Amino acid sequence: MKALIRFRPYSLNNNFLKTTTSTNNPRYHHLKISNLSSSNHQIFNLLSCIHTTQYSSSSSSSSDPPFSGGIDPINIASTVSAPKHDGVSAIDAGNSYRKPMSLWPGMYHSPVTNALWQARSNILDNTTNTDSVTIKPPAYSRTTILYPFSTDYILREQYRNPWNGIRVGKLLEDLDALAGTISFKHCFNHASMAESLLLVTASVDKMVIKKPILVDTDVKIVGAVTWVGRSSMEIQLEVLQSTQGTSDGEESQALVANFTFVARDSKTGKSATINQIKPETAREKLLWQEAEERNKSRKMKRLEKKKEVENEDELEKLNALLAEGRVFIDMPALADRDSILIKDTCLQNSLVCQPQQRNTHGRIFGGFLMRRAFELAFATAYAFAGSAPVFLEVDHVDFLKPVDVGNFLRLKSCVLYTELENPKQPLINVEVVAHVTRPELRTAEVSNKFYFTFTTNSDTMTNNSKIRNVVPATEEEARRVIERMEAEKC
């Protein structure tokens, strides 16, 4: 799916949102939520405080740590108040989030998504007001989000999973929202561009968890534009969490994500030229070079795929994979008990996409799709392994088709293959395919394919639990397995 990021200017009711300028530092603008509740019976209360920073040439230097110099973070707070223990009070369901649907499409998303989408109004206030394409340093788009998990009880509970860890799907949703805001900040020079320029999420590179992310320790996400082509850009995001006993930024890095966005003319749908980038520090130059290499590699892979011709080696791989599957189909009583067919690991769910799940352009938010795909993949690995799986990585994601409000979306998942060479850390590779189904037209199109890798925690495995080898039963399944194995090698 192509997650479309576009800001439409809107008028704000002064009784709901008030924009003030800090007297201590005029560079920072605070968007405060006010007058939402004046009743003791009201327990819902938005507490997000948004800070956006204007670029200053003195804010970055070669000695700055990665993505950190001169930034005041966006502080994210819980969206509901802590539970009261001094009695029971009624919840005013009609008053808690009463605002026009046209005003705020993100009010049902995470507090981070809400804060980021609201912050875009401040970004437009601080733009350069130039019509021509300009050059901006990475520091101009650099944005930081701070999750005060150690002190905010409700925020911590919103991100906690059943095993006292972080909800990775919710974190993926936030990463997509932050990447969209960063691209917005880099590309938009004045408010009227919001009507003419669309920013589209094209792809997400592989994301690997480098260390477990704790839910009771403060987390920071830092990101900036690192590379720009004529109409595309790459945004790198880092998830940082302090490690006990060290202040080394490299050791506190839990995850790195690279998002690719492309710009489109809203009227013609064709590619649009965007602001260029001028790396200044040594690290910014290194990140630009790495992104340039990735971009060249992606183009080479696309060309190779077009020229790909089936050869004898591929036929041998197909036959080898299908050999055990044919036994399951033709002689099931003789099949290996330690193996299982791919089709027997499948799960699926479906939903009608609701208005509350849309982004600022009115299409379904890409982060929402990533979260739903992750949660289905997690359930698939859970049912397959017999214990709660441990997330390791999500592979490159391409957004192929847009998903609109009202679309009938079907998510289908399966364990595509397993890697059992290391018994202590078996790898479970799960595929999730999202189909946009239109019953009225009798059509179904693939909007996204997601590939997640999990392992198991040996401490939670029971004596009866055993990770099986997964085998394809059809040539189409075998080709998908080979494709994924080759992608993992690359």
C-alpha cells in the first residue's frame, strides 16, 4: 500500500487548540491541548506537548552524536489519565473526544501519531516560504520523539505487551508516522504546497532488533532525511534506549529503520522535484553515501528481476523443496513427522477499513497496516511454535497499492520456512500478504507483502514443543520460499 502523506491546512478552534510561543526561546513552538475537560467525571485527557525546532547552522557539528545535536524532543504523554482508586465515577462518553471528523483523522491512533500529525501545522509556520527547489541540511528535518516510560504510567501501559515487553507493532506504526513528518518537513517550503505535493511511502528496508526494547525504560526515536534524489528521499530512524552502566550511543541503539518516500504531483500523479540535501558533518556524509549505495543496489535488483531466466540450478532447488511435499500429498502416512506443509501453518483475518484508520490525506495509514501485519505474523508464529515468539526483524517492505477507506482488506499469513541449524535459536520466517478486495468489482489486488523473522525463548518452550521443518506442496509455494531464501542471503 502507498501511505500518502499530505497536510491540508485547517482552522483550529481556539477553545480546543491554542498555539503559543515560548518566552524562553522563540525558536520553539508549543502546541498545547486545552479546555478538553472541566468535569470531575471526565477521565480522558490529552497531555501531548509538541516541540518543533527550526534549523540553526550552529546546531550540528562533526562532534555531534548521531541525530542528536540541537534537538528539543517531541514529548509524548499518555492520552488518558491514571485510574482513580478513590471511588467509582461515571465516564462521559460523549464529551471525551468530541471534535469534527474533518478536523483530525488521527485521533484513534497512538499518542505519538497524534502528536506528530498535529506538529505538522507548526512545521508549516516555520517554513522558508520559497517557491523554488532549495537545499536543506539534514539537521533541518531532524526530529526526536521521547517516550517517558519510566515516569508515565499510562503511556507505559499503552505500549506494554502481555509478556511485559514493548508492542513492536505499535512501534512500527510510530516509525512510519515519524518518517512521514520528517519528509513533510524537508519537502514543504510553504503552506500552499500541501495542495500540490503528495509524499508517498515507497518502501521500508529491513529492520533488525539489535537488543530487546524494555517497556519501563525511556525510549527515544531520532530521525532525519539522509539522502535525496530528484523525486525520492531516504529517511533513517534510530530507536535508542539507554543501557545500564554505559552512555555510548552506539550501544544504546536498539533498531535502525530506513524509509524511502517519493514525491508526486497531486494533479498529474507524476513524480515531482523536491528539495535537495547538503550533508555537513562527517557522519551525515557517510549516511548519504550508504543510502546512495542502497539506492543503486535496489535499481540493480529490479533490472536483474526483469532479466531473470529460469536455469537448471533453480529447477533443482524447486524439485528438492517439492520432494517432501509430494510425500505429504501422495503418501501422508509415510511423511516426516518432524515436517509440516506450509498450508497447515496459515492464519488470516479480514477487516473493512474505517475512517478512523486514515492518514492526513484520507487513505489508510501505512503504519496501521504494518501493525496489523505484525500482530497477525506474531499470532502465526505463536500458534506454530507453541510458545510466545521473540521478534528479530522485518524485511524490506514495498507499498504496491493504496488502501482506501471502505476497502475490504484481507491479511493472509503463513510460516514460509524455518531455519533449524541452531537448536537454541531456531528461526521462523513468516509471510503476511495484504489483499485489497473489492466484492462489487470481483477483484482482489496485493497491496503489501511483509516478511517477519521470529525465534523462540528456550525458557518458555515445553517438552512437547518442537519447531518443525516447513515444506511447500506446490510449485508456487516453492518459488516463494526460494525467493525469500535468496533475499535473506543478499
